[in-house]
Amino acid sequence: MTTLLVGMLCVYLLSFSVMFLLISRRLQGGTMGMDAFAAGNLALGMAYVLQLLGGAGGWGWLSMLNHALTLCSLMAFCVGGARFFGRPAPLLLPLAGVLAGYGIVQVLVEAAWGATARHAMLAGTCALWLAGMVAVLVHGARRFARDLRVEMLLIAALIAGLCALNLAKLGRLVDGGLAGLAADASFQMVFYVYMCSLATILPPAIIWLVLRRLTDALRETAARDPLTQLLNRRGLTEALGAHFRQPDAEARLLMVDVDHFKRINDNHGHHVGDAMLCGVADVLRAAVRQDDLICRLGGEEFVVVCLQADHATALRVAERVRSQIEGTVMLRQPGHEALRCTVTVGVSGHFDGEASLAQAMRHADAALYRGKKAGRNRVESAHA
């Protein structure tokens, strides 16, 4: 039965290794760690193949390579996790280091204390490594992966179970040696059934995490203006929907329009106009309050939504936007004067729901055009 379970493990691990590799080649703009997960599954699958070939116990190059590949798989899984969360990490060099370094350590331990000590070292090292992985996953659920909190904690619980089994294996090796461990058929059965369960659950869970991240990225892309990376109209509507689900939520809207923008495009070209729009977007990010929403409606029109702001606060934000844009050099071209621009800002009254957003835009737009008729480069309130 143990041989059958180990054979099933080999099939699971090697099959998912191929699947991870194929997925990594399909991903655009990064593999999200899938190539490293493929390497981890391959290393662990090959370790169990060596075990089936007779490299589990005793001494020999099969057993030594089996143990080294087991640790290589843990290293590859850690690298895959780091890459999944956008942290660049090398793969081949650490794997080569573990493979060579742990091989040398095995030779020394075997020569000094025998085969039991070498197997106990593997169980203890795996338990310590797995405990570190659990700690990182729990930390990530609280810090850098809060959007995947449930998934992180579930994976941490599964890995914690494997850590406990390795500690139990270490205890049995210390108490009874290799012979005692081999005689404990029930423990061996539990260990390999749990490993088969992990090999069945964790790879689909990793694929699910990748799909979650891809879906979130697509949703983010759909909600952003491709030129300035500000919210677009759809993104603004979604963000306001989340805001207005809170009790007593309200907002005020600033309509911001770049003055004489057509003249900029006609005189300098559309590439300069695009650079000016990106410059305006950068100033808007710096000028508004931390929780305010910024949207590019299209062309040279922008919207700032001041959340939980009274009329005086909205006017202060509008004036800060106007003055900072006026005082900022948007573009420096070699051999030409520095390019600047100004904006006119219309400020709406307060609104307290998605249904009243269109009305607030009309009021701010009307105030904006009053400001343009009055000379541009000014702030105009809908209450004026």
C-alpha cells in the first residue's frame, strides 16, 4: 500500500509540474512563480521516484540524491511564493547550492553518526523549513496578502500539518532508528496519505491563486485610464459605490479642465499633449487629500471627488490643484522653452449617492464653464 501511495504521489507531482510549466509559458508579463512551482513539483516527484527505485533508506547515491531533491523542492516552492507576490528571487543558483551543499553535509553526517542521523537530519530540517513557511504565510495574511487572507491561512494550516508529521517522524527516528520507523506501518500510512492529500489540494489551490490575481489585474486594468493610470468613469463609479455603502457618506466633486489644450496639441503634437496630461495627473495625485478619488473622464477633463468634505474643504483642494498645476513645469524639451499649463476648476455641491453623481457632474461642469468665460485659470463654485 505504501508503494502504491508513493507511486500516486509521483504521478500527481510530475503531472502538476508539467501543468505549472505550461501555465507559466502562457502568462504575459511574468510567470507569477509558476516556473518555480513547476521546478518544486519536479524535484519532489523525482525524489519519490528515487525512493521507489530503492533510495529511501540505507546509504547510497540514490538515497543521498533523494534527500537533497526533497530540500530543493522546498527551496523552489519558497522562490515561487516570493515571485507570486512580485518579489524577484533567483531559482537555479539556490537550487544548485542546496543540492551540492546538502549532499556534502549528508556525507559528513553519515560518516560520523550513521544512516539514522542522516534521516533524522532530513526530518528535522524539513520540519524547521516548513515552520518558517507557515510563519511567512501567516504574516502575509496579515500584511502583504490581506486580499488572499483565507487562502493563505488555509495553505498555512495544511503545511503546518506536514510540519507536525515531520516532527513526529524525527521523534520516531530518535527513539527507534530506521528499523523502528519502518516497522510503524500505521505512521507510514498516515504520512503518505497526508502527502497524497497535499499533492491533490495544493496545486489546484496555487492555480486558483493565480486566477484570482489575473482576475484582479483585469478588473484593475478595466477601471484605469491607460494613459495616466487614473481611474476611468467605470473605476470612479465602483469606488464611489464602495464609499456610499458606508453610513452618512457624502462627497463633493471637482471638474478640472486643462485650459487651451487644443492649442498645445496643435502647436507641439499629440505626444506632447499626452505628456502634459500625465504631468497634470501627477500633480493631481500630489495635490488632493489621501482618500480623495481622481478620474480622467477623457481628453483634457479630470474629476476629483473629495470624500467627506465640506464646501470650504473642497474649495481649498480645488485652489491647491489650480495653483500647483500653474506653478509646475510639465515638460522640458531640448532647445525649447519649458511647457506649463493652467486649469479651470468647477466645484459642485455635496452629493450622497451614485444616483446623484450625474447631477453633481452637471453642476460642476456648469461652474467650470462659468470659470472659462470669466478668464480661465480659476476656481468656480456651483453655489456662486
